[in-house]
Amino acid sequence: MPLSSSQKKIADSNARFRVAITGRRFGKTTVAIRELAKAAAQNAGSKCWIVAPSYRQGKEIIWSQLSAKLKDLNWVEKKNEAELKLYLRNGSEIAIKGADSPDSLRGSKLGFLVMDEFQDIDPKAWYEVLRPTLSDSGGKALFTGTPRGLGSFSYDLFNTAKDTDGWEAFQFTTLDGGWIPEEEIEQARRDMDEKTFQQEYEATFTTYSGAVFYNFDRDNNVKLCANDFDTSHIFVGQDFNVDNMASAVFVMPNANEMYFIDEIKMRGSSTDDVVKELKNRYPNSKITMFPDPACKARKTSAGGRTDLSILQNAGFEVKMRNSHPAIRDRINATNAKLKSAQGTRTLFVDPKCKEIIKSLERLVYKEGTSIPDKDSGFDHMADALGYAVEYLFPIKKEYAASADPQRWAFGGTSGGIR
């Protein structure tokens, strides 16, 4: 099968798991069929599957093209139309399956798996059903599809492929595929709204509507940094909740930059548990905390101790406002660190801090309001981080006080202002 240069990059990868995010009509099914056939040919007696979002979709889109191509190559020993299965001359089997019936996919031992249009497949089909089918054989997998929004299965898996050994991620536009004329793509640009065009033709993960931290950008704010800095003095933004104690740990190599290198998320825990965990992780570090100001009053034990007293008695330096800063002030301060009006970024997160990244990426406003949606559960780490950011880098208007305030009055000899 002839491939374009972009398709060839996917095919030439030796990664065990490949994730290809592409625009529509890129030719991803051509790549999928080629890789499936190659795996079946090179590993005699193996089972290889293409899993589509539904059995019907696999039959309508893939089956005819796959069976015709392998028949032309004279590789097919027998064909089972009812089960969409091909038996090759070398003993391998190629089958098309539908993810709409996940229980029927259990128990097989696969040498190669393609998940086509995987953005439309329930993630459980991969994590709970299909991933185990590759374990015994050390089988490989190729994921092909178009992007969905930030936080979707396709987005999560794409970023896993970027950050994980043994995985590789690819992202190509429709034009990169080499099959669709540029004028047709420009026509689509005129016919479609911007967000849909970016998703379907430019293979772009579009931002959540109403994103709170709109300046967060994985490519620019996420970087490996956990092992790069001295941790003799660490700083911790802290949000207190019984259901989710959230600690965002960072270092400051200079007066302006914040590097979040660690996080602690604890359910059903107390402030004492947070103190113990921080001391276990950083036994030789000076620790400065930036907690929720409510910690001054919040009783966390039967003995009447407050969260503040527990932190101070543990030897932590505690810095906080006398009262809660406005939510908008915390959000604006954080967005300014993520990217200033001059385009400068001074807040960075290590990839291992997955909860912090989720909070910055996925927290949205309640529809029609300026109130963050706390029902989503993405607010805890954002709050923890925000207390520290707002304390250290507040955004506030400064007014110069007049040495001689003027008073407005009428009358007198001047008849004017005095």
C-alpha cells in the first residue's frame, strides 16, 4: 500500500503503542489496514483485530477494503463473512470487531490490535477488556482517530503516548495526509464553524467552553522539572477538605518562577495526615505552607486544635491572608502566571502532577455564571495552587495616596473647589 510521508511516519514507528490523531480523510484507515496486515504476515499464527466503535461501522467502513486488499495479495486462505474474519495462509487470523459489545471481546490473546475511531469508544473497552488481551503475547496496538475536546479519552491517551516509554504520539492535519486537495479543505473552512473545523480538519484539541484557566497550555506549562531543583526549601499550597485534602508542592528557583514538582491527594484524611505525609516525603526540607485562610478557625480534632495550630506545631512556616481572597482574584493571578499579557509563562507543572494538570485543564464555570463548577471535583488542586499563587503574586490595583486630599465645596471667596 503506498503511503504519504505523514502516514509513513506512523507506519515506521517501532513503538509498542501508537496513537495517531488526524484530521478527517487523512487516510488513517489505510494506515490501520496496512499495519494490521503487516503484523499478521510477520507473526504466523497470530490473531489480529480491528475494533471499531460498532460492529456495523466496522463492516461498512473497513471490511470491504480489508478483504479486497488481502485477496489481491493472495494471502487469504478462507473468509468468514458472517463473523468478518479472514484466515490467512500462514495461519494468522484477522477480524473486525465492534466495541458496542465489549463482553464479546474478552478472553482472546492478540498479537496486534487496531482501535479505529477510538475517540468514540468507551475507555473501559480498552482499559478493562482489550489491554489484557495483549499481555500474554506482548502484542502491540495502534489507535487512530480524530480529536475530541480537552479531557476526552482521545486527549488523555494522546498525552499518555507523549509522556510514556514504549508509546509514541502522532498528530497530523487532513492536508498532511496528501489525499484531499487544498481547495477542498479551504471550502470546508468556509462552510464550518471555527471550532468544528479545527477539530475535524486540523486535528486540534479544542479548549473546554468556559474554561477557568484559559491560559493553561500543556505544551508550554507542563515540563519535566521534578528532579531539577534543590528541595531544601519547599512551598505548599493547601486546600482543606475531608473528602479531598489537596496539597500542591512547588519550588521557586528565583523570585518569579513557580515549579510544581509534587502533589498529595488524600481522601478521608486529616491535617495531621497531611503533615505526616509531607514530612515523610521531605524529611530534611524547610516547609512553607499557603493554606486556605479558613484554617484559622477550622477545628480538625476533638481536642479543639485548628488546622493552623497543627501546621505551626509541626514546624511549618504558614503564610495566608486574614480572609479569603476573592475567587476571581485567585483565578486572575493564576492565569497571569500561566501566561502574562506579554506572553511570559512563569508557572510550570511536572507531568507527574496529574491532578494539578487536570484541575488547570478541566475546571470550568457553571453555565451562564462566573462561578467555577465545584461539582466536577477538579477544584481542589486548583484551590490549593491558587492560595499560594494569589498570596505570592496578587493582582491588585495600587492607588497613590494624595498628600493633601482635596475637598469639594461651594461658596467662599473663590466660589470654587477648596
